[in-house]
Amino acid sequence: MQFMRHKGTVELSSDRLLLRRLTLQDVPAMYRNWAGDPQVTRFLTWTADTYVSQAEDILRIWSRQYREADFYQWAIVPKELGEPIGTISVVRLDETTDTAELGYCIGRKWWHQGYTSEALKAVMPFLFREVQINRLEAKHDTNNPHSGAVMKKCGMRFEGVLRSACRNNQGIVDAAVYSMLSSEYKNDAAR
């Protein structure tokens, strides 16, 4: 039986990105770049922040949660920009199956530029190698196929559609499920 070895939100990097903890200094960028945009949150479970203070409130909560070894919430920061443009996080952990479910969002200005895929590809080795998860999964509203394209591009396998299984800002929706197992990740990494 495998057990996850939680490390908490540690800094990660890729060619173009720095993935790091969010701080209260990130409030203006968070609000401006994604959290205040209803187009970004259209398919998410939380609504766009109406006020900057709402972004500040959530960052205060996350600041406390960063003390927990099983809390994983990264800011997606393009190195050339130096400020966050979105987040990638573990939205659910299942200790009984060593499963981590990921979620992500990114500001509209940076859509279709490969940033989300690059962030996911940076988080995957950390979760499989360091945290030692057995299964990585992610879901998306079937009306948001671009989110699924990120999962597929990163080597996750489409498992199927859960009918009327999730609720987001569109209401009750069908959820497409993608996953990757540790054994698959190791096989892909060996190639």
C-alpha cells in the first residue's frame, strides 16, 4: 500500500513559468488578471470577484492553508511578466486511493498560449515523484473543451463523461474526466 508524502506548495519552475505560493502582494494582479473576470470563471465553481477585497480575503485564507503539508495552490507566473496570471491547484485529495484532483484557471489574455499546459507539466512530476500520488485526475465541463485539450496535451487519458455530475456557474453540468496513473507517468517518462 502506497501512502502520499505531502510536501505542501513548494516552488516549481519550467522554461517560461515560475509556480509559487500566492501572497497578499498578489491581490491586485489576481483581481486584474483573472479573479475579477466573469469570462474566466464561467465554467468554474466560484464566481468572479466583484471587489478587490474578495481576492484579498481568499488570499488570507490560502496564506493560513499554506502551513498545511497537504495544501497545494500555485500561482502561475510567467517569468518575463513577474506577476501571476492564474492558478493551478489540487482541489481534492483522496488518501484512500492516493489520488489528487487538479484544477486550474488562467486569465483570458493568456489563453491558447500553452501556459496552462506548461504549468500542468511542471506540477505532474512533483505530484508523482515527490508526493507519490498513484492517480492524477481532472474534470471539465463538457461545454469547455479547451480545458480537456490541456489535459490531453499533458498525456492524461479520457475516461468518460459523468452525466449531470458537477455544478458550476452554468448550473448542473456533465463532467469529462481525464486521469493518469503513476505507472503510466513512469512509462511515459522512461521514453
